[in-house]
Amino acid sequence: MFDKVVAISDWEKNELVFHGVNPALITVIKNGIEGEAFSEVKKASREIKARVKKNGFTKYTRRN
């Protein structure tokens, strides 16, 4: 048995509850990464997609 469970997201808490853990025992402590930190990545991704669409490329390869 356990007295407390720590989840790093609401999704994880919901999964624990789904698998039978008492919700009263679960504390959610977010992992500390804010969505705003990725806003520039999302912007860059949109720009890359637009460039690929414009140039007619539909596939890319990953460099090692």
C-alpha cells in the first residue's frame, strides 16, 4: 500500500484513477515546462511546412 502518489500531469492522474488508484491519494505536480516555451518552435514549424508546400516537397529525410 501507499500513502500518496505523485503524477506529473492531469492526464497521468486520470490514467492512475482509471487503473484503480484512489484520486484522493494523487497529487499533481506539473513537470515545469510551459507551453509558451515552444511558441517559437510552433512558428518555425508552420514556416517550414509552408515552405515545403510551396516548393512541392512532400517528404524529407532525417540526417544522422
